[in-house]
Amino acid sequence: MLDVYHLVHVLLALAGMFIILCRLNAMSAATKGVVRLQHGLLFAGLLWSLVVPWDVAAAPVCAGVLVFLALSADRWRHGAPDGTTKPAELDGPALRHVSGGKRDADRR
């Protein structure tokens, strides 16, 4: 019978696998192969953690996370990649341009 630790492990692994499947389903032909590989290997690590004996179940999960991070290391080489940063603050002229407002000189 499962104790609480093993039940939590199973639930978290299944939740992670579900999320990864949703992401894989949302990917298109334009998605980079390395991104597909990252998600596929992470899914495999989670699945494998459910198959191996409980005392070594954390190893495949840790390996999957490590591979995921290693495959994305190139994107992070020069700082946070696009899509992971907050939008920059807009100054007055840029904000007026984006919102379609008039410049002070046009108000006369």
C-alpha cells in the first residue's frame, strides 16, 4: 500500500506528465526540435520514476530536470531569453505613441 510520500510522488509525476502532454500538443511544426526533446525527456523521466523501485525513483526525475536545464543552457548564455522577461517601462513619448495619444505640440 502507498504511504503519503509515495502517493504525493505519483500525483506530482502524473500532473507533470499531463502538463507536458498539453505542451507537446500545443507545439507546432515551427517548434524547435530541442524544445520537443526537452519535454519528451522530462516526460520520460517522470514516467520512469513511476516504474523503477521507490528507493531510486527520484533519480530519473532529477536526471530529467538536469537534461531539461542542460538543453536550454544555450538560450540562457547571454541572460534571460525573450519571453522570460517583463516588458520594459515605456517613457512618455513611447507611451503616447502606443496609446495613440497626441503629442503636446499637436494639442495647440
